[in-house]
Amino acid sequence: MRKLLLHLDASPHPSAFDRIVALDAGADEVLSYGAVAEDAVRDLVHGAIFTRGPKDLHNTAIFIGGADIAAGERLLAAAKKAFFGPMRVSVMLDSNGSNTTAVAAVVKLQQAAGELRGRRAVVVASTGPVGMRAAGLLARAGADVVVTSRRQEGADAAAGAIRQRFGQEVRPKAMADPSGAAAVLEGAELLLSAGGAGVCLVPRGAWMGRAGLRAVADVNAVPPLGVEGVEATDNGVDRGGATAFGALGVGGLKMKIHKACIARLFERNDQVLDAETIAEIAGAVTGAR
């Protein structure tokens, strides 16, 4: 029986990237729908699940994408609400690649640090979906996490969202511009820059050679990079005493995790792959605990 993936995308045009990755990961066909609103989800989901009996529903799955993670979360909730009894399929949320990228970045930091519990981690530009999820996952693993935004109210809002989503406390700090990076990094062992493309947030002098800093990761691949002195291709390179991971170094693992998750969707029909579950799958992919 063919493996069919229903691709629901809140953006006007469903992501070609997500469709191609799904096909490469083993889906036989991807049914992509763009500009999907919450009120359309039930009928789309029912159209997917009513075509096959319960014993065959593991061959159907749902992937939720789009550029807006908040919209993706609403589509996920609507999809779960459409299920009933045995009539359900596995579903994955990865709007804008935020879950798989955040998980990959955290795994890279963990590989370099060896242990996350008790480590002080700074997530710069944590108001975005990658930063918020990475901060939540780091906190779940026992790290002492600082989250930043240009304004204190933004950092406070991010900390509140992380508390609501992950049930974890993080410490919000304002970092108005790159000149404040050195102060924010005081005592940090791990640094993740999760800012937008083409914006340098952490100057070289703020982190390179800093005592105690073990690992640095940057998910921005567009020059200027988020962390000055890190190269996009870095994948465990020593930079001034810290192990560095650039966007392509993180991205290589992100792709492996993404494909492993798509394959996992077709093993059972009752899975929900969100940040925490994707982190578990990443552990199986990398051998990390």
C-alpha cells in the first residue's frame, strides 16, 4: 500500500522544500494544500482517513508546515480534534523547519558540551520559533537558560511563552544591540544565535576566547552571520577555544532528523511529532541520550 502524506501549509503556496524532503524520506505521494485555515482542516483530515480502514491507516500521515509556527500550532490542534477512535493518523508539526532546526542545534551543543544539566546557555534572539523551541528544550534538559530580545518586554514575553509551552523557567534579558552581547554572555557555557538572516548579533570580541564558553551554534546562513567568527560550514570546529557549529553544520543534522521523522510517521497511526518527540527521534538518529 502506498505511503501518502497530507501536507497542510498555512502559507499561500505549500513549501516545495517540505514536499521534496518528504518524497526523499520515503513518502510515495505528497498531497499539498496551501493557505489552509483552521476551519478547513477537519474536512481535509477526514478525506485522508476515511479512505482506508484502521489497520491500514499507518500508511497515511499528516505534515503541517508553513512560515508561521503559531498558525501551524492551530492547524495541529484542529487536526487532532478531527481524529476519533481508531480513525487517526500520525501527524508532524515543523512550520518553517523550526522544530527540526531547534532540535538539531540543541543536539550539536550537547555533543560539544557532553552534558546540558547545570550548564548556562544563552539563546540570542529567542523570540522566534527556533529560539523559543531550542530554549525550551535546553531548559527541559536541565540547562540554566537565558533568553534575549532587543527589548525587555520581548524577552519577558518569550520567557512566558516558553513557560506555557514547555513548563520550564528561563531567565529573560534585554540585549538592545550587539554591543550588549558581552554582558549577556557573562558566565555562559553555551551560545545559540537564532536570529534572522543577515543580521550579526554577537561580535567576535564578545565570545571568542571567552573563558568557560564550550560551544557556539548559529542558525543564520546568510552573511553577515549571527555570530561573527563562525563560518556557516563549521561542524565542530574549534574557534577560539569553543566548538563552533554554523548553519550548514546544524542544517545537515536537521535534514537527517527531518527525514527520520517522516519515516517514523508511517510506522504507527497514533503519533504526534512536535518538539519533544522530534528530540527523542534525534536521539535515536545520533545515539545521543
